[in-house]
Amino acid sequence: MRRERLGCSRLKIRWTELTSTYTWQEFSMLEKLLERIARALDKAALPYMIIGGQAVLLYGEPRLTKDIDITLGAGLERLPEVIAAASTAELKLLVDPELFTRQTMVLPCSDAESGIRVDFILSFSPFEQIAISRARPVRMGTTDVKFASLEDLTIHKLIAGRARDLEDVTSILLKNPDTDLSYIRHWLHEFEAATDEPFAERLSAVLKEIG
């Protein structure tokens, strides 16, 4: 428990250092938006974790990103609740969810004040369930906003496999030498068995590059 509290404190410190990447106004707007979204999802009892560029800000090299990607531990049967939560968070739907979200499992929204796009990704796979249960809270205002753990974020990035994603993995691993590589390798092998993609090789290549 003490180690967990210390870890969360470090994440909060890391988050507040991002004013070097954003202007204070941008940072404040982003933090208030994340807090608003977290409250709406908690109210709807929708399990979630922040992934993508906003999570990279906590663990890797700070870089400006105007999108928020949120994985929800929910299937299409809870789409009406996701839509209601987006409305509670004062987000505008960018698509017809009955057409787009039921085909793609993504509900794209935007925040009118900041112009930030918010993508809700519906998923209920065994990996996502475990990853969401491992999400790390960062206190914003009066709300805990849950971010993917650095290991689960790394897995997401290695599976995506784009050049930008692999750069993010490099910065994450360089800044976090105590990363649980055995956990990451376990899930990469699980995904390899299902897809025949060389995910573990991508990790090996990154580790070789950083020495």
C-alpha cells in the first residue's frame, strides 16, 4: 500500500511538470477536461483507463498531443450509457453512434471549449479487463483520473507498432528501468499466438537499441 501511494505521488508530480510542454492555460484546460470525463465515467460505473499520448506524458518524453484516448471496459450493450456519460462530460458526439460505433467500437467526441478530441474505445477483452484493473490514479482537483500502467501502455504501443509508438516505447523504457518486462512479454506472446504478428520482436529491437 505504501509503495502504491508513493507511485501515485510520483505520477502526480510528473503530471504537474507538463507545464513545460503546454501553456498554463492549455494545461489547466486539459486537466479540467480529464477531471470532468473521469467524474462522468465514475458516475456511470464505466471502468476505464487513459491510454495514448496523454498516458505517454506520464511515463515518457513530454510531447504536445491534442487527443485523449480512453479505453472502456464495456461492450456495445453499454453504448447508451457511454453516450450518456459523454453528454454528462459536456462532450459533442462527432458521429452517429448507431452507425459508426457499432462498426468500429469507437465513439469519437470533442470538447467545444478546448477543441480536444476524445475517443472512447469500447473493449472487453481479457487483457483490457486486467489492464483497467491495474490503472494508476492521478489526482486532479477532487477526482482520481485513471491512467494505464506503464507496462500496459507499452503493450498497447508495441501492438500498434507505428514509428511514433516505438519512439514512445523507447522513451518509456529509458525513463522507467524498473518496468516489468516479464509481464509485457507474457501479453505480447499471447497476442502473437492470436494474430501471428511479431510483437515480441518489436520489444527486443527497442531493448537492443537502448542497450
